[in-house]
Amino acid sequence: MGIRPLTREEVRGLDARAALELGLPTLVLMENAGRGAAAWLRDQGVGPSTRVLILCGSGNNGGDGGVVARHLDACGVAVRVVWFAQAGQLRGDAAVQYDVLSRSGIEQTYWESGDLDDAERLDLMIAESDWVVDALLGTGLTRPVEGRLHVAITAINRSGKPILALDLPSGLDADTGQALGVAVRARATATFVGPKLGFSAPGASDFTGAVFVVEIGVPRCLLEPFQAKT
Ligand SMILES: NC(=O)C1=CN([C@@H]2O[C@H](COP(=O)(O)OP(=O)(O)OC[C@H]3O[C@@H](n4cnc5c(N)ncnc54)[C@H](O)[C@@H]3O)[C@@H](O)[C@H]2O)[C@H](O)CC1
Ligand SMILES: [K+]
């Protein structure tokens, strides 16, 4: 079912209704999101000889990144996960993903707010990777990007490495398609449920790259009002 461009509120409402009204656990939506993004990377030839660096934020976009890490690891890809969060700060679905990765022996680390001067360490991790997955910010973006996320986004944009953005290029406003402070310039964007309204704004494609929609299991009864007019 083709879905028309969605606003930030619409897509966040769909996730919430699927969980609250239909009893579809958000972890299921997250798993479908991350699995679909990982499958696209494998279609690009990402495999056992590929090194993938996954940068995760403190929310559910970060949780999606944790799912991507697990699925890529399962097919032999060398993954490294960096969480831009304070140790122990993760909550809900993101915390679940962190814990699963931790118990699975998948390499992950925190980059905490005091680590601003570790930009060189981040540059080195980026240089040692073939792909970067942007799981820093999605529809939870509420203010211009600054601080360590600004440092990280600038670093990956400068690196020339191919970037896959999850749901939205971090820093891009879902409704206006404007970069708030700074935004990831992605090779491609795996966006969940449906395209975002801002993707059609002039200049937005400089940040999204090629956009593909990942269907995450939201039941048709919720999607029908958003069906694209053929
Ligand atoms: N909701 C669902 O069931 C699903 C959501 N999916 C993914 O979740 C994100 C939205 O997640 P959310 O936790 O609401 O927010 P983010 O992860 O995008 O942001 C994290 C966190 O960051 C803080 N924040 C906001 N602006 C800034 C900023 N400028 N600098 C630093 N930090 C900022 C704010 O506190 C946010 O809470 C959605 O995009 C999907 O990727 C699943 O994919 C499907 C199920
Ligand atoms: K993102």
C-alpha cells in the first residue's frame, strides 16, 4: 500500500496507536524497522568483509540502530556501535536493544557528553569503517543539533563514507525538510511506514539521498487514511 507523505505528528501517532489501540508492541515495530534497513545494506553488498559503524542516539531511533547491528552481525558483518548517551541513561526499547547487544558480545561503547575532545577517536572509528549507519535522531528531533551530536554529524559528513540514515537524516526536520543546525548528508534514507512531508522540500534530497520506505507492520486499518491517491 503506497503511503502519502506523512507529518511528524502523523507518523508518531501511527506508532502510538498501533501499540496502544491494537496492542502491537513497539519492539515489534522497531525490529521490523531495523531488519528492513539491514536488508537494504545487504542488498548493497554489505557482507562479512564489510565494517559498519552504527551511531545511535538516546531514543528509539538509536534502538533501531541496535536492531540493524544485530541483524548485520548475524550475517557476519563486523559491526561497531557507539551510543551517544550517558551510561545507564537509555530507557525503554533502546535500553532493551543495548542490553541484548551487550549480552550477545557485540562491540558497543558509549560516547558521553564529556567526550567532546574525543573527536579524534570518533574520526578514527569512522575512517576504519566502510559504511556508517545514522541512528542518532529521528522524529524525536525537537531543537537545533549542537554539542556532541553536532560534532558527530559533522565528522561523518566530512568523512566521505557512505551513510545510511534511519527514518530521517539526523538533524532534518521531518515536516519542513530543513536542517536544524546541521544534518546528515546520507547516501540513502530508510524511512519507516511512509515518506515524510519534508522530503519533498527543495534541497532535502541533499540530506536524504535515495529514500526507500520500510514497512514495519502497522496494520492496514491504521494506514488506510494515509493511502496515496493513485
Ligand atoms: N515510536 C515507535 O513505536 C517507533 C519509533 N521508531 C523510531 O523511533 C524514532 C523516534 O524515537 P524517539 O525516541 O521519539 O526520538 P529520537 O530517537 O528521534 O530522538 C532521541 C531523543 O533525542 C532528544 N533530542 C531531540 N532533539 C535533539 C537535539 N537537537 N540534540 C540532542 N538530542 C535531541 C530527544 O530527547 C529525543 O527523545 C523514529 O524516528 C523511528 O526511528 C521505530 O522505528 C518504529 C517504532
Ligand atoms: K537518523
